[in-house]
Amino acid sequence: MRAKCFTSHFKCDLSEHIVTVSAITARFPALECSDGRHYQYEVFQPGQPTYGNIVFEILDHKDSMPNIKQWVKDVYDGKEVRKDITLEVHDQSKDIVRSFNFCDCFPVSLDYLNCGAAGASGSVGRARLEIRVNRIDMA
């Protein structure tokens, strides 16, 4: 039986012109602990999670980039401007499949991928924004 083709769309409060979002990763280190009765047994439990950086690819549109550029500039200037970002993943019928709340985020890098041809009308470039996440809440 052939698998059904699934195309997801997403909505993010960071920008409405986001094209792609990288994988969302979490690592849970194994911590050795004791069960209190058997000192010879090695028992492990999950430790505090660490989250990988998340990369957004954004259309360099006049409405999408000013807030992001200002956020990056504020961080560059040394201001403490952490943001909470919500990402909703939708299926083809526009129902929310999963939502992620990225807590205490700050930008790590902003790169321009495609600036378009010089003088070309209607060309839209893309920017790549990498953010560091302190915590992720999933619903």
C-alpha cells in the first residue's frame, strides 16, 4: 500500500513569510542515579534537555524583514531582547496538527541566501535566520 502524500503548512508569529523551518531537536543526557536500595545497580534517568538551534528561511519581503532586522540589531547592540515564538503546523485541510512554543529565543545569525539579480523586477531574495532556543513547549 502506498503512503499518502502529506504536505504541511505552518504559521509563525515571527513572520508570515517563512518558507522553511529546520528540524527541531532535543537531547536528553543520561544521568546515573541510585534507586536507594541497591548500591551495585546502575540506574539511569533523563537529564535536563538541551535544544538545538532552529533555522528559519524567510522571504526578504518589505513586510517580513524590518522586525527581524531590528531584533538582530538590538541583540548586536547588547540589549537583552529574548522572544517567545509560536509555530503552528497545519495539514492540507488547515487543521493544526502540532504547535511549538519556543521560549526565550535570541538570534544567532542572519544570512542572505539569494538577493536576486541586479535590476530584475519582481525578484524576491531569501534570508536565513538561526535562533537559539532556551526551552520548547509542545502541544
